[in-house]
Amino acid sequence: MKRLVILRPEPGARVSLERAHSLGLDAISMPLFGVHPLPWMAPDPNAFDAVLATSANALRHGGIGLSRFGHLPLHAVGEATAEAAREAEFTHVSAASSDVDALLGSLSSELRLFHPCGRDRRDLSAAHQAILSVPVYAAEALPMPEGFAAIAEAVIAVHSPRAGARLAELADAAGINRSSIRIVAISDAAESAAGVGWGAVMAAAEPTDGALLELAARLGKKPCP
């Protein structure tokens, strides 16, 4: 069984690590980003029909300003984001297990959506809905982690496109042979961002932490080609 390395920032890294251990995986956490809140001014809640939540971090770091929107329906990408919304005291929460495009495609084009988000975010201007995206947190790239060379011969869990791109950058800077590493990605976008040359790259069947780690367990047991 190959070691699993989890790159996502805290507190998500801790959640993934506990889930990995419950699956019997030899897993370690090596965050590549640190998350912190940004100052922001809440718009008038009356200008919106619902909240669009694409990141649990936005709900964890949005602060008191989010309380003004707690009465609105909230549409979340993924159950982890939905759970963060409930913890932030949103009362009408629905979760889609697919990506943001599929979620928006399931919603009325007439909706006016408030989208608390990260500073580095997907451009949603092509959506049929009227969406106001307001950055409430930032994920800053951290220096190369201590002991980064340990990723050689490991399975790497990539939870975002930014993590995939940062992994590739650091691996090349450290002179690590990409072909020695197997990658499990949470989405096709995260898989693409990691680039090519890895020993194996696979995307989870659905964009959830559980599906990602189950894939990691299967890939970690396969013999090297």
C-alpha cells in the first residue's frame, strides 16, 4: 500500500486525514495553501433570491456578514459545502453532488444569486443567472513544505485545480520524477491542472472527499506498471 499525501489546507486537511485513516490508509497531511478571511462589505440581501456556495471555506471564513443572508435559500456544490452552510446557520440548504456548471444548469435562469467566494475563483459571468461574486477569503500559496521529497512514490490527493498546478510546480522545482507519483483528483479540472507525466492520474467519480479517498485506496493498492 502506497502512502497517501493530502494537499488541501486546514481545516479540510484534518477532515480528509481522519477519513483516510478510517479507511486504513497510511496518510499524511502536507497543505500547499493557507486560508485566511478577507475584509468585505455585504451587499443588500433584498437584491438576491438565493445564495450560491461553491466553497466551504467561504462559509467558514465569511464572518458575520454572511448572517445577513441566512434566511435565503442556499445552493451548495457538494455535501461538505452544504454542511459548512448549516454550521454557518443557513436554514434552507440544498446540495448538489456535481460541479457548479451542473448546479447552475438545474436552477432557474431568473435567479439573482449572491456568491461569497475566494479571491482566486472560477469566472461565472457566462451563467444564465445574475451572479454577484464577492471574495470573502484568500488561499495563499505556502512555501515548499518541509519533507516535500516524501511525495515521491506516493499517491497524492488533489482537491482543487490550484492544488494540482501548485503540486506540479513544486515537484519540478524539487527535481522529483513525476512518473514516481500517482494522482487522484477531485474533478476533471483538477486532473487537467496537474498536467502530464505522472505515473497515473485519475479523477474521482464524483467531486466529493469520500469518492476521492476511496479512489486513492484502490489506486494505492495497485502494483506499479
